Amino acid sequence: MIYQFAQANLVWLIPGLPLLGFLFHAFLGKRMGKSVVGGIATAVVFASFAISVYVLMGLMSHPEELRRAQVSLLPGSDLTPWIEIGAFKVNYGALIDPLSMLMCLIITGVGGLIHLYAVGYMAQDKDFSRFFTYLNLFIFFMLTLVLGDNLLLMFVGWEGVGLCSYLLISFWFEDTENSKAGNKAFIVNRIGDVGFALGVMAVFATFGTLTYHTPQGSGFLDLAAKGIAPAIATAIGLLLFVGACGKSAQFPLHVWLPDAMAGPTPVSALIHAATMVTAGVVMITRVSPIIVQSPIAMTVIAVVGLFTAVFAATIALTQNDIKKVLAYSTVSQLGFMFLGCGVGAFSAGMFHVTTHAFFKALLFLGAGSVIHALSGEQDMRKMGGLAKRIPITYWTMVIGWLAICGVPPFAGFWSKDEILGLASGAPSWGVVYYVVGLATAVMTAFYMTRLMYKTFWTKQRFVEAGHDAHGHGDHADTEPDAGHGHGHGVHESPPKMWIPLAVLAVLSAIGGLIGTPWANKFEHFLEPSIAKHEAHHLFAPNIGLLIGVFAAAAGILLGRALYSKKMETGELLTAEEKAKNPLYQGSANLWYIDGWAYRTFVIWGGGFATAVWQWIDKILIDGMVNAVAAVIGFTSELFRRVQTGYIRAYAMSMLVGVVLVVAGLLLGSLGKH
Amino acid sequence: MTSVAATFLILCPMAAAALLLLVPASNGRLIRAVALLGAALTLPVSIWMCATYDRSLGGYQFGFKAPWIPELGVSFHVAADGISVVLVLLTSIIITAGVFASWGLQNRTKEFLALLLFLVSGVFGVFLARDLFFLFLFYEIAVLPMYLLIGVWGTSSQGRTKEYSAMKLTLMLMAGSALILVAILAIYFQGGQTFDMDDLARNGVPAQAQNLIFLAIYVGFGILAGIWPLHTWSPDGHASAPTAVSMLHAGVLMKLGAYGVLRLGLEIVPNGFAEWSYVMAIIATINILYGALCAMGQTDLKYIVAYSSVSHMGVVMLGIASGNSTGINGSVMQMVSHGLMTGLFFAVVGLVYERSHTRDVLKMGGFAKAMPGVAVCLTVGGFASFGLPATSGFIAEFLCFYGMWLAHPWLALLSVFGIVLTAFYVLRALQRIFLGESRVENYPDLRDARSTEWVAITSLAALLIVLGCWPKPVVDTIGSALPKQVSSRSVAASASGMSAHALASLSSPDEPAERIRVLRQPVGAADGRSGRTGLRADAQNERVLVK
């Protein structure tokens, strides 16, 4: 543990610069030109990247066991409390360790590239400055999430990125569908947040602190590392995992992510592929000292992850929207990461987070470039033949494709294989994990090959936009940026857009080499942040690698065998065959989960809410209130008759009263005798 | 100054109201000026009180006591502790914003503003009174003008006339008042024939009498706090009331109810409080979920906000029912946070209604184009209402839920789902008003906020964020009224084999009971420094409380 190091006083700038960028855009953005807004937005993120690198170098200059520092997030001050109520104390503090710095690099590095890309992509949008306001705010919250030195600050970032995700999904809010997708994302995440919030409470109730590590070793992870009861570890682990399921789109809370593709494509790349959706994996890795003490929680995480991986892959097989394919592929890859966490291979999970950030951001940006070229078209049935038309996009996409399929030596190969290899050695279900995981890898290679065929290799199926500028009216609404202002016809993207593609392509190609099984520098790097846990292979790593290569090849060759015969249409099945095939229908309809959830929770839930209001509030409770009022009104009406105002009536009643009293007294005195 | 401040706060709006009666009705400008002065003058004073309140000392400060009817033990006794000063500041903010919001009112402005200011005097009085006689008097002053304010200046809607709403509100609240009166008289006779709250807190009320007294206090004040199922006056009342009245009512008046339960319950009849706290917690949970469900079923903007108030007041009551410092701190924080956000909500609703002449969200859409500033402010308020971090709502709700987790984990588990439902109706409402297909062209008068409106809504929205990022001043002030919490939990945790203890805190049913038993101990016995212990559950008790 180190608590003083020279670079620490710069840490606040890492989230601070994007925050300044956000404030600048929020208050002045509308008055500035697009070049100023875009320039500042991109510059602050790259500046954060530079500072992150500098801080990381400072951290790495210390010996391994000292690579952990707790520093203030406010400039020029010691640790300052954010909330302090008795023992409940939470600081504006940052934890600097390999895990948080790794994430900082990914967020600001990949994030900066995507900002640059977005400057080109959004160039024609009227809400340019609003877009970058949200985007910088997102970077700020994401950095808060990973840097915070306690669970509550992570929760702040967690909710903050959710907010930005919501704002960016419904960015083109004139389309009701977009804002509905934003709502769906936020509300489904909210269910996860309940778990997270309860997990936070459980941690505080157990340990009396929410800080991860302190110099005195009194952070809750320090305490947990000394050993806690499995029941507590299970409770905390599962509650937090519910939160992770929301943010990282694990079954059954995965339903929001594919709809989130309604946002502009750079958002899909940055938030819904590279960074935010991996927050759940980061969180589980962060609390790994607790997770490893609960075999139950580990098994649940692994099984949910594995199921999500295979489940989402089956859906990705039949989607026609290029972004939906990538979205389900993201859900599936996130499942792999959780599988890694669940078998105790946290660093393998994080390795996949890293490589996935490279190649999935690349694929999304590439898809964005394709959509851009086709003036807003997202349907792969109306693509084809683009390989020669947009060569830079095409070749970078090829690298992304090879990386996600798991072809050596590209990045995805090493990380996916490490997860599968370590899953195979899991104590109870190892073989199942491995076989299902491998099948998913084959499916992945297949659906990605399908995507490449449909987009690039089959015959051209779209009408040249020059003659049909308004033909894509629907999509021009959802992607007005791409639909307007450009010259007609298919066109390669400008340098602002393809330079990020090229950089990400290089990273996707060689980024995995830092984590080869023979010299796993990545695992070694992360070691100080992660709980020690015995994870081993069922067989020698080299054999695993070989099997991995076969799996990738099988998927790709299957795709090639099938699609090379259908170069004209790009369709394997005819419309009738599709209609008759229940498996195809199930997959194309997302296994009916979205529809079911919509009916159950939105329609019936809304009906239930209205019924509660109508029947309980208005009829039952108000009915009783009104009834009481009516009874009082009725009785007072009765008594009102007594007050007639006639003297004779009052005299009469007095007489009756006197007679009654006297009679009563007489009777009473009689009774005594 | 210290001894005058509290009295000044009570008298200032009242004097302005009296002055208003002397101003000719035709002089609209002077009327507004006097009203604004009466409201806004309280602002610097309450800020000054907050700033100079000595948090390290805690307890009641700014005290002033003068005999009133010595034979009956009545004295004009006012003082403020950490909770009071915070709520007093909230009241000043809301009434100032409320006067701004009714700037454009044309119908009998003079009477309206006079009644409004009179009402606020009562609110200040309740928050500051240290004498039960005056507390009740001020309570009635705060509640009664509502009948006229809604009945005369309100609007009818959804088949509910404003007269119906005004009558229902008044009758239900009067029923509550009757219970409060009974409770206060019972306290008076059981507690040594005095109305002075300091004395009552010191002497204590016989334990066997406390159960019934607290029940009367809970139900009596609870009606104003909107406890289920006695909340139905609130949606109709809020929906029918004019903007400033809704702001004040949901923003501040409902807090009087919660404040009464908190103050009298914990200070004077703590045993009764402990006895009923479980029931309170259950009802608060129902409030949270039920209010949110009802809000989901609404399309009238005011009804949505009104039911969300029912839900949020549930959070306040949940924090109180937890009976521990964390929960109570959260509940007062939630009063502040909810006061600010409802003030903002009703101000914006009034603004939208004024320009579009509809409150039906189904008839709106795409308004963000025409009123982007209003959209941003309402979004901030909306996100604060479901407790997004970096807004005050998060701090408040988290503390309330955590307080409940310590007392009854399963209720915390249930009530936290309120944040999902809240997100649901808030986001849907925001989407229906501001996003989606633009219907702006149907509403030619639609435009963004203007000068005074800007001041009102942006300052409220900004406060929500500032308090979320920097809650320390408020939380510390509230905390100084509560016993210091000493957690032995971390100590227990560090002794690694802590499993049994920690597990108990997660699931054990008997630990909460233990906590209540502690609260039930005769109070005041251990600690004579009455000035220092705001809520009478002294530090020593609290230490056991969190064991």
C-alpha cells in the first residue's frame, strides 16, 4: 500500500476535465461553433487519457504489493467526506490501483477515439452541442464509477452513467420510440439498482464502512479478506450481482440493451459496448474478495453468465438490423465475462472486458460508418456489396470480425480462450461450462460471418441513394445526422471517422498479445486488485488454444459454406421456411421475452396501478370518507328539524324534559326505598 | 437577535398579512410588494439562523420564553434545534418561491396573499414552538386557511369540484386536529400539568399512558403527513389548489404532520413511539408502494405529483419509524428534499398549465422544443424524486432505507422497490410532456419560463443538486439534534470471526426488538442536560441502539 505518490495530486483531473467539458458545453455550448464544441469535448477526454497514463506510470514504479493508493478527488485537499452521519462516512476519494487505472485507460482511450469519431458522425446534427454535453458527462460519471474509493461513489457513477445512457438513447427525442427505449433502459436498470442499493446497505451493515481499502486496512475489502461467513458473502454477492445484471444486461435484465441501439451509433459503441455495460464485471471484480468466499454466488454468476452468452448468441443468429446483431453479441460477450468471474478467473474476465472494448467499439463504429455510407440504412437485407465501396471501413471491420470470432492472433482469441480454459477446470460444472461456452463461440463466429456476408460480400441489394434520397424516410428520422446534408450515394467516411477505426483495428489485432497463456502480463498486472482464487485448466492451455482455433474456424467455415451459395439474396431461408420454422421464429422474436415482459409489466402493471387507484383509492377509501360525511350530514339534517325557531316548540320540549327529569328523580328515589 | 429571531419569523408574515388588509385592493403592485416583503424577509433570518446555529453544541437554541397563562402552565416558548432550523429555512424558500409563483394572480389577490402569509406564520410557529398550547394553535392557523384558499381560488377537475376537495381536506384534517387535541390534553394531565415541551420531555409521561397518546398523535398528525389510508384528501386537495398553495401544502405543510410525529413522539412519548414503530414502518412501506402505484395510474399532471407526494411522505415516515439516527436524519433530509422538489413540480405544472390550459399529459408532447429550460428543471426534479445520486433525493432516500434496514430489513427490502415504480411514472410523465412527437403547434402560448419564474424554478433545481453533492451543512445540522451514533459494528467486523453478529444484523428478527426495548427505557433519567439532547434519546442509549 502506498498512500503518497507524486502523481496523486493530478488524479482529480482525470474525472475533473470531462466534468469541466460538460459544464462548458452545458452553459456555453449553444453559443459556440461546432468545431469548438467538438474540439474541446475530444480534447478533455484525451487529456484525461494522458493523465491516466502518467498516473499509471507513477503507480507502476512501485513494487507490486504497494500498488494501491487512496487519494482525494477534490483538488488541493485531503480526503473530504461527502456524507458523514455518525459512523456512516463516505469520502470524495479515489482508489488508484491496477483495476481502476486499467478502466481509466479504456474509458478515456477508447472514449476519446469515439469522441473523435462522433465529431464526424454528428457533424450535421442540429443538437451537436447537446450531444457532446451528454457524452462528456458520461465520461465523468464512468470515471467516477471506476475511480471511487467506496461503493457509494461507485453507485453515484453507476446511476450517473445510467442517466447519460437514458439521455443519449432518447437523444433524438422527437421519435417517441427512442424516448420509450430510453425509459425501458432506465427502468430495467432500476430493478438492478434495487439489488445494488440493498447490497450496499448489506455491506455497511456488516462491515461498518463502504470504503474498499484504507491505509490502516479497515476498508471492507481488507476486512472481508480476513474471512467472513459464507452466508454473508452469498447475500452481499448476490445482491450486488443483481445490480450487475441490470447494468451489464444479463438474463433476464438484458432486454434493455438491444433497444438502447436507438441512440446514435457512437453512443452504442461507447456506452453500450465498450464501457458502461462492462461496469457490472468491474464491480464484481472489485468485490472479488467477498465473492470468492461464496461458492453459491460464484456458481450463480457463472451459470447466469453462461446462459446469457448462449441465449443471446441464438438471438443474434437471426437479427437483420446490423446494430441489433452487434447488441446481442455484446450481451453474449458480457455473459462470457461473467462466466470468467463466476469460475474465479476475474483477471480473465477483465481481460475480455479490455479486448472486447477494442473490437466491439471497432465493430460498432464500423457499423456506424456503414450506416453513414448508406444514409441511415440499418437493415442488412438492404446492404451487400459494400466491400469495395467503402474499403477502409471494410478492412477495419474484417479485423474486428476476426477478433470477435477468436482467430489467432487477434485480441478476442486470447481473452475468450482464457475464460473457456479456466471455466473447464471449475470444480463442479466445468465440463458443462466448457462445452456450452465452446458452442457459443462457434455460434459467435457464425453470426459474425453472416453479418460480414450480408453487409460486404453478397451482391448489392440497395438502391443507389442518388435516386432515392427520401426512400429511407423512416431511418432518416431516427438518424437525421446521417440522412441529411451529405452528398448522395455511397461514400467512405471522412478521416475523423476512419482514423479511430484504424487505431481500434490495430488494438483489436495486437491488443491480445499482452495476455497470452505463455506470458500473461495482463494477469500479472491486475493481480494486486483481485482476490486470489484457485482457477485451473482441465487440460493443458495449448490444447485449449487449439480447440479454440477449431471452434472459430468451424463457425466461419459454416458461414462461408452456407452463404457463398446465396450470394444473390444473402438469405439462407425463404420467407415461408422462416415462417414455418419455430426455432427461427423464436430466435427472431427474441424468444418472446420482450413481448411477454411488455405485456406483463407495462400493460398489466399499468392496468393494475390504475385498478388500485380506481378501486381502493376512489371507491373504497373515498367511499368510506364520503359515507362518513354523508352520515354526519344526514344526522345533522335530523337534528336540524329540532331547531325550528318556534318558541312554542322549545317550550313544549322543555316541558317534556322537565317531566322526564322529575319522573326520573321520583323513580330513582322510589327505587332506593 | 438570538432570542428575537424565532418570534420574528412567526410574526413577520402575520404582520404582512395584517398590513395587506389595510392596502386598497386596487393597488396591485403595493399588494405584491408587501406580500413579497413579508415572505422574503424571513429568508435572510432563517439563513442567519442556520448559519449561526451552533452545531457542536446542538440542542435547542434561539430560545425565547414568556409566561402567557401561568395558571394553566402555558407560556409563549419558542426555540429551534437542528431539525427546526432546517425546516424553517425550507419554509422560507418555499413561501418566497410561492409568492413569486402567484405573481400573475388576478382574482382577489389581496385576500389570497394575506391568507397565504397567515398560513405560513402558522407553519413557522409549529416548527419553532416549544409549548404544546402554541404548537396546537399554530397548527390550526396553518391548516384552516387552506379551506378558503382551495375553495375560493382553486380549480375543479376530473369531476371533483374544488368545493368538494376543500371540504374533504378540511374535514379530514380537522378530524386529525381533534385527535391531536385529545393527545395534547392527555399529555398535559399525565405529564404534570404543563404545556412546556422542555418540562414534559424532562419529566416524562407515565409509560402506561404513552401507547394511546402516541396513537392519537400518530393518526392525528399522520393525516396531514398523508399516511395510508388517510391520504385521500391530499390528491384532490393538491389538484384543486392554486399553484402557490399546492407548493406550500405539499412542500411544507405535509411536513408539519411528520414533524409532529417526530417531535412529540420521540421527545415526549418515546415508549409509545417504540411500541408503534413497527406499525408505522409497515404503513410507511404501504405509502411508498401504494402512492407510487396510484401515481402510475394518473394522467393529470397534478394528480401525478400529488400521489408522488403520498409516496415520498412514506419515505419520510419510514425514516422516522426506523427510530435510529440514520433513518431520522434521512427523513428530515427527505422533508427538505421533497419540499424543494414538490415546490419545483407544482411551480412547473402551474407554468405549463398557464400556457397550455391543460394538465392532461396525454394531450402534451414534444414540449421540450418550446420550453427547454422548463424541461431541464423538471427533469432535475424528477430525477431527484427517484433518488438519483448527486441529487438531494438520493442522500435522503438512501439514509431512510438504510435506517429501515437496521430496524426491519424486510421492510427496507420491500420499500426500496418504490424507486423502480417512481422511476416508471416519472420517466413516463417526462416523456409524455417533453419528448416524443411535437404537439407544440396546438399550443400557441407555449413558451419558456420568464424572469421571476426563472428565479423560482432554477434556484429550486440548483438547490436539489447542490444538496446532493454537498449535503454536509444540512445533514450536520440535522444530526446535531440527534444523538451521536457510535458504531460498534466496524469493531465487531475487524474481529474476523464476526459471522454470528453480522449475520444477525442481516436477518435476525430479535435485534430490532432489542433496539426498541432500549428506546423504551425511561428517558431523561440518564442525562439531565436537557439543552443538549434534542430528541431525548440520549447518546448513551443510542450507543446500545446501534449495537
